[in-house]
Amino acid sequence: MSKDVSILQADAIQLLKQLIATPSFSKEEDNSSALIKTFLETHGVKTEQFLYNIWATNKYFDTTRPTILVNSHHDTVKPNKGYTLDPFAPFERDGKLFGLGSNDAGGSLVSLIATFLYFYEIENLKYNIILAATAEEEISGHNGIEALLPQLGEIDFGIVGEPTQMQMAVAEKGLMVLDCMAAGKAGHAAREEGDNAITKAIKDIEWFNSYKFEKVSELLGPVKMSVTVIETDNKAHNVVPAQCKFVVDCRVNELYTFEEMLETIKANVQSEIKPRSTRLRSSAIALDHPLIKAGLDKGRNYYGSPTTSDKALMHFPALKIGPGDSARSHTADEYIYIDEIKEGIELYIQLLKQLL
């Protein structure tokens, strides 16, 4: 038996306000996980917990049926210094709900929870539904969705809740962060001594700034490489540095593997290159997937997303879609429109109804 949507919407908005008032920085999600667990159990749902990840299955879960995962995260970044409002005091004004994590990704999370509750007690669904409210998404941590997935069994496809204005992010760029070091030789700056590592680093940085990988994706566009950090091994003004370290943020389309990129980079720069991780690879869901067809039937558009989410860690097809706007994420005085949450719940339900 499905539940009244208007009641689910009201409960979801109230839960979001409670989440905003509960600090939940990555790796510190103990209180937010407890809050979500209590909310679900109050609504009659049997829950499971693994680390700070909360998950549940629909009441009539049947192992003979395929399974859909609906997932979003409950951790947040720390508030930036530009806030004029209390980031932990939920505040409504002009149809907006302000507060840290309201847009990224609290609105998506509570909307998916409401959607899960809508279908929770319905018998004879074509698919099982697993709800997962997960941790450490903002830091791409190992104790979030990556740790939880082995606990969940086989999953056929998923919905990942992130602010996309309820449009369909069918593909994501992968993320590879490179730690680079240019090696020189120390010397006194007043004399013709040493081999300046900064000069060497500049040459390589110029290559990163100017090089263009040939293959451009229709969905995700070109590969993008950005040098974001630089430092030397000394702070003295009169010493030629022996080392200059810099960091490169690489956003990779689906046409290149990380290994192919690394091969090209190492062939063109002198600095030592070490990737921090190759976990967050580019991902895509086929445009003829039933979930995408359902979205198109509901007037949704599709696009390739330049940002990375937990979708990158899923070994099955997944669609990123949710209420809110990615442009508001991590901004001062973050907010989401109340109507965006209501509409998000309605659309999530419509999408799944078409499949279930």
C-alpha cells in the first residue's frame, strides 16, 4: 500500500531541517546517521547500519527479482567563511530553505527517502528497492558507498541523488588527481648556483595548461587538466629550491582510460608524476536504458556532468538526478527551494512507477 505523497513531502522537509541542524562533516556522520535511522524506524522500516551508512530494503524484498538502488549522501563539506546565516540553523525565506547541506545533497536524500517510503509496503513490485544513505561522499572516502556496496548483494541499476535540477546526468567525468614534483638542485640565489626547480615546474605547468587531448566526448566534452596547488621545499628568499611540488586536477571523459592519460603525460613532462587514486573513473548509463526512457517520457533532458559523485564507484548502470542546482553546492548561505523538494519527490515516484 502506497502512502500519501503530501504527507511524505512534509515529513521529508522536516527531516531535512533536522539534518541541517545536525553537523555531519565527512568522517563525522555519527549523529546524522542516527537521525536517519531513527526517522526510518519511526516510519516502520527495518534498517541496517554499516559504519555510518544506513540502508534498508522494501518490505517485500524478493531475491528472485532484480534490484534498484536509490542512494544519496548525508555528509557535508565545512561551511565557508562567506556565510551570513548560521549554517546549522534551518531558515525559510521566499520559498527557500537555507542551511549547510540543504542543496548538496540533503534535498536529494530526503526526496529519495520519501520515495522509498512511498513504495515500501507495496507488494509484487517488478524490482526490489534498496535505500542507502551513505557517508564520506564529499571526500570520496573509502567508508561510504564503496564500503557498503559489498553488503548489499547484486544490484541491477541505481539512482544517485545529487542536485541536477531533476535533469538526467547520464554520464560523469572521471577524476584523477596527480601529485607532481620537479627536481632541481639547491643553491644560493645571489650566485650562479643550483638548478631552480620552480623553472622546471613552470615548463611542465605550461604543458598542462596548453595540451589538448584529441578525443572530445559528445556528452562530456574534452579532458580538462587544471594545476591547482604549487609549493617549494623551502621558504627562504635567498635559496634556489631543489624541489617544486604541484597538483593537477584531471577531469577525464569516457574516451580515455587513466592509464592512457598517464602514458601521454609522462611522455611530455620532466616532473615525477604520481596519481593519488584511479578509483573515480568516468561512468555512463546507456541512453536506451529503461530508466532513461522513463525520464525522457517525463520530459527530462539528459547531459554529461563535469562533477564526480558516488556514481563513479558503482559497478552497475546508474543515473544521477535530484532536486536543487549544482551551482549552489558548497556556496555560502546554501539553499534549496521547498518546491524543488516536493517536485523531486513527485518525479522520483513517477520514474519508478513506470518501471515497477
